[in-house]
Amino acid sequence: MQTLGLGAPCRRPSRPLVAALLGVSLLGLSPVSAESLQGALAKAYQTNPTLNAARANQMATDENVPIQRAAGLPSANITSTFNENVLIPDGQFVVIPRTLNTAAQLQVPIYQGGLVKNGIKAADARVAAGEETLRGTEASVFSQVVAAYNDVLRDTQIVDLNRNNVKNLEVNLRATQDRFEVGDLTRTDVAQSEARLSQAKADLRNSEANLIAAKERYIQQVGEVPADLSSPPPLPGLPTDVAEAVEVAIKENPDIAAATKNSEAAGYDVKTARASRLPTLSGFGNFNRNDNFGGARANIPINIPSTQKSAVIGAQLQLPLYQGGRPSAQIRQAQARRTAAMETQIGTERLVIQQVRAAFASWRASLDVITSAEAAIAANSLSLEGVRAENGVGNRTIIEVLNAEQELINSRVQLATARRNAYVAGFTLLAAMGNAEARDLDLQGITLYNPKDNYRRAKGQFLDWTGRDAPMIRSTRTVTTPAQEAAITVGEDAAVAAPQ
């Protein structure tokens, strides 16, 4: 069993059982060249546009921290103004044809009522919320990949079953027609065989269309055409009861963690709004230089220097007295948003609990359906053999044979569907518990993305002229992939594994 060993350190310890989810094969019989579920997830992790867009959005959220911090740092600017006096009024004692005025200003915030401090804390909380949201996006994308992967396997099996059914019914029809020719069967028997064959062909066309749709969904999520998909491994680490699942989800679910951090950020927003009613203190320094380029002329005997300089430093205290009610309105607004964030936190918790319980119920029900379907296949296989044997001696009709064959096909389709549903429900349950993200899986050959790396870079930037790499697309396009067909290639007949 493989364990996690890739990527940057995680907030919580890795789980060897969950890491093994995709690290081992179900039976070890798949060809070396077959695509595994682990490989499909690794490709989606690197090239899925939804995931890459979420990472870029998180990078944008990181920049709110230095933006808020900038309000508490010194600022400096230089303003230079050139004047050319093109029309000088008569009677002037001093004539200055042109001037260049340069002013340098330095502002140093000293106290702003907690505006900067709480703004930075709110930004930090939203960065943490964004990281949790990114976790949720990973789990969501992986859940869609798992569903698409298993859809292809299920629909491939159903197409294969329907194609074999059509072939068998074609043989049945020819045999029925031959027996009709010799008077052993009636025209009704032939019509029943023809009707069943027509229905089987219709079922085949529908299943082929479903397979094509499943392959296209796979391409959408993974970015490549599904080929030779191997059986997915069993899902380890599933809870023994629903109470355990809910308990883990409350602690680890990223949506709950994100809602908690957003509520915390809204609390800092209230403190930020209150700062607008408090006094502010700042220091300043101004330097001015005025240059007339030695062109000043005077009608009276005075000395006019070509350059004049002045400088001043000081402090400014501003005490708000009345602002038209704006601060109170902003505080009330922030408080209302804080209330909304707290309610959203409870609503998210409710939703996660519902998702966990529903996924657990679906998973357990699908496992029961698998057991029933396997028993039904065994019974229907035995029944079909008996009905065929009895039909050979005239004790059973053709329609009874056709019905027995159809019941066996239905049982096999039900088994393939139940296995798919159980696997997807099991993975959905792990995702709702916060245990189905990249850091929980052994995605070999890739380096795990750590959002804290960009956060540390953004937080350490103080200069105005720093930047980042030019925007670029990291996801793959699928316009060049061929339109999918219902062809079944070697390896696509792998069975969907049922969670243990």
C-alpha cells in the first residue's frame, strides 16, 4: 500500500488509507498501458480549467493583504508643474515668463483608529477562507472525474451487454424462423422474437448514445479521450456508521471551514467600519522648489533669485465630529453582513450534514443492490438454462425464453449501475468528509499545489514596481479531440469496483 509523499506540507496529517484509494489496482490484471483512475485524477489536477481558475482567483484574494497593509505604510510623491506665461498683463512690477514648480510630499500614518489593523485581519481571514474553498473545488472536480470515469465503465458494460443481447436475439430469430418453416412453431412465436429483437436494437442505440455522452464528459473533466480504462480500486477509509461520517465532516469539510473564516472576516469588517468615527494622526513632510530659469524681470530695483526652496514637517490630527450619519450606516451594514455570514455558516453546516447522510445512505443502499443483483444474476442464469431446456422438449414457449433472457440482461445492467452508484456515492461521501482532495491521494508524477506559497510571496511585497508572470493558460483545450463513438476498445470492459 502506498502512502503520501508528494507536495508541500499539509495542515492536517495525511491518511495512508485514503492515499491508497488510487494507488493500487483492484485485481492487478489490467494491462500496463491502461489508464487508471489515479492517472485520470492527476491529469485533471494539472489541466482542469475549473481548478486552475480557482487557483488564480485565490492568488487574487492573496493580494488583498498587501492592499490593506498599504494604507498603514508611508506614501511619497513628487508633483512637478511647468508654467509658460504667454500673456502678461500690463503694469506688472515683476514679470516671470516661465516657472517650474516641484513639490515632494511624504505622508506617514501614525494612528487610524484600527482601520488598517482590522482590514489586514479581515483580508487574512478571507485568504484562509479562499484556501478552504480551493480545497472544496479540488474535491468537487475529483468527484466529477470519478463519476465520469465510472460512467464510461458502466456504459461500456451496458453497451457490451446490449450488443451481445442483439446477437443472441438474431440467432434466436433465425432459429425460430427455421422451426416455423418446419411447422414446429407458430407465426406468433416469430413475431415475438422479431419484436424482442427490435426492442433490443433500440436499447442498444440508447446505450451507445449514453456511452458517447459519458466519454464526452470524461474529456471535459480530464482533457483527454478515455482509452483502456482499468478497474478503479476499492475505496478504503469509508466510515462504519453515519454518525462517524458527520463527526469527521464537521471537522474537515472545506465548505464549513470556509464559511467559518468568512464569518470571522465579517467580524473584522465591523471593527473596520467603527474606525471611521475615531480620530486619526499622521505625520507629513513637504519640500518645494520653484525655478524661474533666471528669466524674471522687475521694473523696480529688487533681487529676484532664480531658484527658491522651502521645506516643512509637521503632524496632523483629524477628529471627526459629524459625517452625515455615514459611519453609523456603515457599521450597521457591516453588522448585518456579519449576521448573514453567521447564518451562512449554519446553513453550510446543515447542507454538509445533509450531503453526508444522503451519500452514506446511497452508498449503503447501492451495496445492498449489488448483493441483490448478484443473487438475481445467479438465479436468472439458472432459470434461463432451465427454460431453454424445457423449451427444447416443448414445455416452455418462445416468449418465456425471451423473458428469461431479458431478465438476465436486466440483472446484469442493474449490477453494473449499482457498482457505479456505490463507487460514486462512496467517493462523494469521502469528499463531504473532507478526505478526497489532492493531499489525500497519491497522485504520482506531480507536485501538489500549495496556495500558501503565493500568499507568502504576496505578503512580502512592499514595492510598487514588482509584478508576476504574464497571465497564461495552463489548462488543455479539447476542441482537437475527436468526436466520440460507441466503439469499445481493449481494456474498456473493466468492471466498476464496489467500495468495501
